[in-house]
Amino acid sequence: MARFKYFRSFVPLLAMLAMALLAGACGKRDENAYQPVLGQANPLQATEYVVGIHPLHNPQRLMEVYGPIVDVMNSSIPDARFKLEASRNYEEFEKKLYAGHFAFAMPNPYQTLLSLRHGYRVFGKMAEDEVFRGIILVRKDSGIRAVTDLKGKAVSYPAATALAATMMPQYYLHTHGVDINRDIENRYVGSQESSILNVLRGHVAAGATWPVPWKTFVAEHPDMASQLEVKWETEPLLNNGWVVREDVPAPLADKFAGVLFGLHKSAAGKLMLSALPIVSFEAASDETYRPVGIFLEKFSRTVRPIDH
């Protein structure tokens, strides 16, 4: 009887042991059935490439007009991700450019040449070189008639390193009887819009910019623009360049260039370009910008010293 009691008490233990072994075996079969595959649940992300545009406009406006073009890049080149990054002013943009922060960038021609020292190469440019010229604005009620009327007064520019909107107008003043280092006060105000507004508000007697931001200002603020006039304009030079960092894979750079140079072939692309406003982008190389180097050497020798 005692043996039977012992056996009866042992049966539940055997059952529990059997169930545990069975559960363990099932767990092992389940474990063998599930084999995780690397990358299946966590696919590799596309490499990000930062795109920089020199301060043609204030950051908000620049993102509005160039953002759609970068969106086209992302939809057309799915194996990479492109991110547009605006800069507050020329100094900030140049610091990023010369540090190699941008994979692709559209500097002005002066910055384009300097970028070649910092690991970039030229692959494209804005078309329509004839629009790349400096213009000098005055108020219509200013009474300024001749270039020499600016002597003793202040003139605004976006930045000391702006080519069309600063250096070319300063060279024009120099060749028309004004010593920019002694005869006038030069004010570098940070952006194209700011240079225009300084004239409008009477803070300066004249302000320099170039046709692209001026056309935008006229279209968006016709009442204010009507108070100003383009008093003088310079000879043209090569338009803004497109550069790519040398470590960017050549096939990717070629795809980027192909999309950029093909924008004018579609209605949607033409609409994007009209917001810049330009007709197209085109292929270029380091050699394309040789005339800019010649101008910079002459400017540095005769007007004011610059790094070139």
C-alpha cells in the first residue's frame, strides 16, 4: 500500500517531466525553423549626399526654388539620397564647401575655381552666360547721374567674394573713375536681397546685385522695384558652376549630371528652371573657367587683393 502511494505521487512528477521535455523539443524545432536573414528586416539605407547652392537667395527662397530639383534627383536616382542644404551667407557656404561638406555644389565662378584646391572638379554650369553680369541699382529719386556721383557715399554688395554682384561691379566702378578703396564706403550686407533692400530703404546710395535675383525681386515686389532702376551694368562672364567632390563615385556623378542637364526637356523641368530663373544647365569642366581666373588675376592686381 505504501508502495502504491509512492507510485501515485510519482506519476505527476513523470507527467510534468514529460511535458517539460516535449516543450523543450518543440522549442528547439521552432528555433531551428526560424533563421534570421541579415538585411531582411533592416535593409541598408541609401548613402546620403549633401547638395549645396551658394546664397543666390535667402535660405527659405533657395529651398523653395532648388528643393524641387533635388526631389527630382531623389526620384530619378533611387540608389542614393540627396539632401539640399542652404547657407545663411557666403561665409558659411564657403566654409562648408572648402571643408568638403557638400558632395555636389553650385558655387559662383570664383568659389568654383577655389573649390578645385579642396577636392572638387567641375562637371557643369548654368547656361546663359550673357546674364552673368553685375548690375548697380539706385533709387529713381536719388539724383545720381554719373558713376563719380557715388564718391563720398556708401554702396552695398552681398559679400566680398560674390563675383557678378560684387567684384564685377567694383571693377566697373574702378574703370569709370571711382577708387573703391578710398572714394566710397563698401558695405557687404550678406545676401542679394539685402543689397537691393539697402538701396530701396536709402541706407546706401547704390547697391550691386546681378540679373537673376533682381528679376525675382521685380516679379515678387513690383511696387518696391518700381522705385529703383538699373543704372549701370558690367560686361558678362561665365555663369555659376556645378562641382562634385572627387570621392563621389563617377557613375553616380554622371547620373546626377544627366538628370540636371535634361531638366529643360520636360514641361515639369522647364517650370522648375523658370523659377530660378534660367533656361538650362549644361556640361562644363575645370578648363571652362579659365577666363574667370584671368579676370580674378586682373581684379586682384588693380582693384583689391583677393585669393585666386
